[in-house]
Amino acid sequence: MKHSEHDQVLVVSAGVTLYEVVKAYEKLKQKNIHIRIIDIFSINPIDKDELIKSLNESKNKLFIIEDYFERGGICDRVVRALAGHSYKLYHRCVDKLPISGKPEHIYK
């Protein structure tokens, strides 16, 4: 979705969390912090070649942001696709039972 020659980290996300990642992209860009964004709209099949290429071009740093629990979501699938590659992983996910409400309340 977003990329440059100066990317410092690859950010993988999908769905509602992707909108927040794009907002962060604009704010970080103003501070001269470049992130590469992949919208992983499908975890099966997964574009393993693009993940590896983008990771290599982003200093082998990976940040996965998802609105799912730690196990069984995007992170599990991406980590499996990148088996055998060396990288630094950061992961943000749901860690308790979700609630209903307005998006700005839920994100807090």
C-alpha cells in the first residue's frame, strides 16, 4: 500500500486496524520516519514472495497490527510464511474479550 526507498519497518495489517496504520503513516512521514505498509487482505493464500521482499527492503523489522487474538490470526500466518528468515518482530493484537462501542472508544 505504501512504500519508499527509505522504509525502516514493514507494517502488516488488515481491516479496521489498517485505517489506523495509514493514519500513523502520515504522522510518521512528517517526522521523517518511513514505514512500508502491506494490507494482508488474504492470509490464505499469502503472498510469501512479497512479504520477504518487503521485509528485506525494510531493514528486516516487522510490525504486525491486527484486531484478532495473539494466536490464530495474521501474525501466525505471516510468521509461518517467513520461516527461515531472520527479522525483528513487534506485534499488537487483541488481548482481552472485545467490547462494542464507538471506534474511538474501542481503540483506547
